Amino acid sequence: MLVDSPPEQRADTAPVPPNRRAIRAIGLLASLALLALAVVASIAIGAKALSVGEVWHGLFEDSGTYADVVVADRLSRTVLGVLAGAALGLSGAVLQALTRNPLADPGLLGINAGASAAVVTAISFFGVTSLNGYVWFAFVGAAAVGAMVWFLGGSRGATPVRLALAGTAISAALYGYLQAVMILDDAALNRMRFWTVGSLSSATDSTVAQVLPFLLAGAVLALALARPLNAMAMGDDTAKALGANLNRTRALSMLAATVLCGAATAACGPIVFVGLMVPHAVRSFTGPDLRWILPYAAVLSPVLLLTSDILGRIVARPAELQVGIVTALLGGPVFILLVRRRRTAQL
């Protein structure tokens, strides 16, 4: 569903009252505190619950006890959850602004499909079996699809509608390829079943180190695009009058979304709805200004991802539900609610 933002949702260049800026700043600080609580809970809660004292001891006074080992294992998982959540939230916010569709998410442009197709190719045709091997194939696949969408969408003449249509078409083709390979190759099916649901449980320090440079670069680029994307939200003609370079902004937005979503998907597998729900939800508090939407999305998306991961560990003890399953279960009803609210607002 491709709909331009209604006038009340478009970016406003009028000065923001100081009291409103203060409220937004306080809300961002509260969001950071919420993220800190989610990080502590992610380290403390699992098959064996740990006390705050044991978490503190494991983080700062490692002496090789069982609790310290558990903290070390969960720490990589938690760090990856924070990084991947922030990346998905930022990429979702950028894509919603780029396509002028508040219900868009990183999957709209085929980035998840590209990463998944690359991983199944690596498993089936190149015999790759480790997560460290998946990461690079997934990232290359995501980047290749991002470039294809950009060129098929018209390159310098790209529009939000063309980009979304190109992404949808490429996604359909790649998911068909993915299903065909998994049906014909049992080994690929068995290995892909775990990766395709999205999970943080295989996180290691090596995985974090591999994707961290890409996530940082993508985050910096996304935050730098807030002003030109704000201008584009008011329409192409107005954006040009304000001095925005439309082609450059769209190209850099595609690059930022591809790097962020590609790196997160490479490390965790495709995780749905995080990039849709959080940017859409924070917009109701921050307004349409991406200078606030992007920081809020970067902070609150990891909260959602870590909370979903914690729920997955609790509800199926001593086993666990993968975080991608939990976000899908939470996101489905929320997405329906958002669509119904948007439809009611337009009537």
C-alpha cells in the first residue's frame, strides 16, 4: 500500500516550541533508561535466572564461576540485539520517509529476501555451514538487491512508487528461488530453518565484530539524512526549493537502509516488524520530524527486540522461541491495528 503522507504527517519547517523540545528530550532520556533495563534483563534472564549482583560480578569481576560464564555468553547476544535492533529501527524509519509510506519496513525493498537467497545459495552450492560464513554472503546478497532495486526503480529518476514496486517484484522472485532450493536440497532446508526465523542465540564476539563497522557507518549516514528527508516529506517541488538534492538523498537513503538492514539480517536472520512498528509508533509522539524519529527508533527498537528475545526464553523454558517468531507474533496484530487506524482516519 503506497500512500503519500497526509498533510498533518509531513515534516514541518516551523520552529518547535522550547517546551516541546524539552518534552522530546526527556522522553529520549527515559527511552535510554528503558534500554538500560532491557539490557540488564537480557543478561539476567534465561534458562537460569541471575541476580543483579551476579550480573554485575560477571560483567566487572570475572572469576570463572558458572554465573560469570553465563553472563559472558549472554553479553554477546545482548550486544548484538542492541545493534541489530537499532539498525532495523533506523532502516525502517529511513524507508518510511523515502517511500512516503508510514507502513513500510525493510522488507519492502527486498533487502531481507536478498540476504536470505544469498545464504541458501552459500549453504546449497558452496557448502558453508558456519554463521561467520553466512554473514558475508547475506550482506553481499542484501547489497546486491539494494543496488538492483535502485537501478530498476529508475536510478536517478527513481520515485517512491518505482522503488517499492521494484523491491516487491525482486522479493517475489527471490523467495520463489529460496523455496525451490530448499525443497530440492534437504541439507539446505535443515540449515536454513534455524536462520530464516531470525535469532540472537548464535551471537558471538566474532559476529558482533564483523557487522559493527557496517552498522556504525549506516547509522551515521541515516542520522545525517534527517534534514533532507524532512524536506522531501513536503513534496519534491518544495524540497528542491529548499535546496535538497532529491537524487542524492534517495540514493544515500537506499544505501543507508541496505547497509543497516543487510548487516542486521546477516547477523541474526530476517526479523520482521521491528522496523515497521517502532518508527510508526514513535511518530505519534515525536511528530514527523526525522531529527527526533531516528534517535527514538534507534533507542526503542532494541528495547522491542531484547524484550521479544526475553519472552522467547521465558515461555518455552528450558528451550526457547526464536526472537523472529516472537516479533512476528507480536507484530501481526499490531500491523492489523495500524492499518485499521489508518483506514479509519482516511474515512
